[in-house]
Amino acid sequence: MDKKNGSRNLQDETRYGNPEINGMSEIVKNVCIWVEGFIFLFGCYIVLFGHLTPGGGFAGGVIAAGSFILITLAFGRGRIEKIIGRRKSSILDSLGALMFLFIGWAGIYTGGVFFSNFIQKKFGSMPFRFLSAGNIPLINIAIGIKVMSAIFLVFFVLSITRVVLRGDKLEMVRKK
């Protein structure tokens, strides 16, 4: 509030966290509410059926990350910090990498070779089914989780920090 004339400075209220003003217009927020779930589900579909259709872990992960980026752009960073945030995204990033590594190690354990197709060896071939490609759907899931969380994490960190020149050094400072 401006003390001189009693008017509100919307830029200051947005910057300092008034939740009613953060984000975009009500139209964009309402469209986001309708679309965000479909975008995330489409990304999951691309990840899960990437071995049968064009797509896979990377493409599906990028699409799924797009749903979180859409929420951030429409509602501001306060809402996305409640949903996924930096800590949860970092945990998912590590989980995706560990899943990928464990699938590779499971191949050593069951077949003696890193990334050996142990599901195909155990269950045989089932054409046009979810596990028809053996380990590939599991690998796609691990890559999808890794890519989704990493892309969102990069966007999130870039959106909450800025680079400031102090003397001879560049420093990253959290935006207010």
C-alpha cells in the first residue's frame, strides 16, 4: 500500500507473495486447471507405451515436466512448491537414476551381462503387450522420471534465482 495516496502497488504485492495476485489471469488459471492433468497423463502414456509407439522415456518425461512448468507459470511458484518443490524433484531425479542403475544391475544378477533382458528371458515374448519388450518399459519409466524431474528442476532453479555481479564475482541470489 502506498501511504501517501492509499493506492496499491500490484508489482510489490506480486513480488512479496500476495497469493491472490501471483501468477497469471483467472482465464489462464482456469484453463491450466483443466489441461494440467491431461498433459501429465499424456506424458505418462508416452513413457509407458514408448516401446510400442513413437516416444519413450525422454519424450514422455519432457511432456510430463511441461505440466509442472505450466502450473508454475499460471499460478506462481508458491503453488508448485506445495505440489512438488525443489526437494521432491531432487528426490525423484535421484530415484530415476537409481532405478536405471538397478535395472542394469538386475541384468548382471540374472544373466551375467549389464542390462541383460531378464524379463524377456523369464516370461518369453508376448507381442503387443506392455511387457512385450522385456526391460524397455521399465527403463523408459526410469528415464521418464529422471527427465521429468531434471527438466522441472532446471526450470524451477532458473525461475527463482538471478545472477548478480558483486565486484569481480558473479553470484546466484534467490529472487524475492
